[in-house]
Amino acid sequence: MKEIQHSLEHEDHSLKSILRQPKAAWAVAFACVVAFMGLGLVDPILPAIAKQLHATPSQVSLLFTSYMLVTGIAMLITGWTSSRIGIKWTLLLGLILIILFSFLGGFSHTVNEIIWYRAGWGLGNALFISTALAAIVTVATGGTAGAIILFEAAIGLGMSVGPLLGGGLGSISWRGPFFGVAGLMAIGFLAILLLLQGVPKPKRRSSLLDPFRALGHRGLFILALASLTYNFGFFTLLAFSPFVLHMDEHGLGLVFFFWGILLAITSVIIAPKLQERYHSLPIMYVMLSFLALDLAMMGFGVENHTILVVAIVLAGGFLGIMNTVLTTVVMNVSPFERSIASSAYSFVRFTGGAIAPWLAGKLAEWFNPAIPFYVGAIAVIISIITLMSGKRHLMHIDS
């Protein structure tokens, strides 16, 4: 580990060196941008889908739940798959599934159809995203750190552009964003097929039990549990807030565009600078505290349009820093291979993301629209308590 850190310290992290990449790296990065568009793409069209297909907020929120749940479960098989068919063909298989199910989603006539197609989309997303970082690290120039920054930049760009594109296409028809993703992913598929060459298969075939063995490590298990409740708060904000903003597709797209821009800036620029000066655990305590206060503010001001918009955009900054720091410590906390640790961690954390959208809609139906945000804030506080309770197993994460 020390040798790896020493080599990273001496890599060229300048923007110029990071941008000087071969076509293969840019092909994977472009596909990553589109893949992460899928996360926020449906945000601006959730109210439109609910209105036109006569569905409740909790029913429409299942578009997030099915997507996240299948993505999480599929993370358990991605390492097994890529170690047998190779990184490139795992990427292409994931892209084919995303293209197929997003295209079918555009032809849906009921909410249940879209929910099932989003589940298939989630399977493709898991296969692609879990393998994309390894592909970029393999083909990029400028060292591992530069490749990771390129990957994080692609994620941030996708998260910010997704809602904007969803709002633009959704203003024409709620079906538009589904067809838009299918078309963009088809371009990504061709780019990777033609440009990504010479990526070797992993030397060792991983077992389906490897992620479960990794969760036996106390430090990784604590981080996974903390991320489960953290993601509960994250996706309460992402999936339920469109229903209380009462804005059209363009308006929602702009709000979440600025949310995504702040997320991208903080994850790629601010988070690494904070990690250079401070330990990871205190950073996570502070960001989680800010996020809990932000969600509580949304609950308190659920009838105030200005408070909601400001809180959503600010949350992008807290989430960007938290995501980068949490991902970094997950990669360092256990002795397991990074791909295995990531699969195990993602399996647990996506469960929190899957539960939150549906439950938020139900809580609003049972009580009032403020309650989901208060519950989300409590979930984030539980994340802080989880990290504090397992502190002795995490003391080495910055070593």
C-alpha cells in the first residue's frame, strides 16, 4: 500500500496531463457520462409520468427503486462476469442491456412496465459501471490518480447533465429521455467496440462468494452500513423532491443541473484538497451533519419554494465531497482487491438507495410531504453514529 501511495504522490496530477488521454480512455469516459445521466434523467419527468399514467408518487418512485435494487444485487456478479469474459465485453454487455431497456421504456404504456424496464436498465448499469473504472485505469495515461479523476469527472458531468437533458426532452414527451439515453449509449457502444483495444482479462477468476467474504472485514462492513443509511437520505432528496417543487420539466431540469454541477465541482476539486489537509473521518462527520441539517431544512420549508431550491443545490456540494471521500476510504480499508471491495460495498449501499424513493412516497401519502425529509435526516444521523461506533476499525484509512 505504501508503494502505491508513494507512486501516486509522484504522478503528474495537472489538468493538462489528465486531459491528454488516448481515444480509448475518452470512449469509456463518454459512456460513463451517459451511464450516470440515467441516475438523474428521470427526475424532471417523475411528476409528468405520474400525471399522464395516473400513478401516485410512491408508484412512480419505484422507477428508482427497481433500478437501484437490481444494480445493487447485480454488483455481486460483476466481478465474476468480468473475470471470465474480460473487461471490454463486460462493458459492451452492460451497454447493450442499457440500450435495450431504455428503448423499451420509451414505449411503455403503464408505470409497471417502466418499473420492470428500469430494473433491466439497472442490470446493465451494474455491469458497465463496476468495470468502467478498471478499464479507464488500464488505458489512461498520467497514472492511476489521473485516471480516477477523469472517472470522477465523468460521473459528475453525467449527474449534472442528466436532469438537464431529461428536462429538455421531457418537455416534449416523458418518453423522450428514454429514447435519448438509448441513442447516446449506442454511440458509446460503438466507440468502445472500435477504440478500446488491448485490455487483458483479469489474471484470477473471482468467486461469487468473494464479495460476501469481503463484508466479513469489520472496517468495510461498517462503511457499507454507514453508506446504506447515507444513501437513504441521498435518494430521498433525489427521488421525492420533484414532487414538492411543483415545477415543470424545464424548471426541475435546471434545479438538478445546478445540483449536479456543484456535486461535480466538489467531488473532483474540493474533496481531494480537503483530504490533503484533514483526516477522512472528520470530513465525513461534517458532511453528513450538513446533509442531515439540509434535509431537515427541506422538511421545515416544504411549502417554501425558495428554501427547497437552495437546499437541493447546496446538497450537491455535501454529496460530492461525501461520495469522493467515502469511495476513497472503501478502496483502502480492507486487504481485498479493489473490485471485490467495491462490489461488496455497492451491494449494501444501493439497498439504501432502493428503499428510500418508495418509502418517501408512502410516508407523504400516510402523513404529509415534510415527513420523508425528516426521516431522511434521521437516516443520515444514524450513518454518523455508525461511523463513530466503528471508529477503531477505521483508524488506518488515511495511513
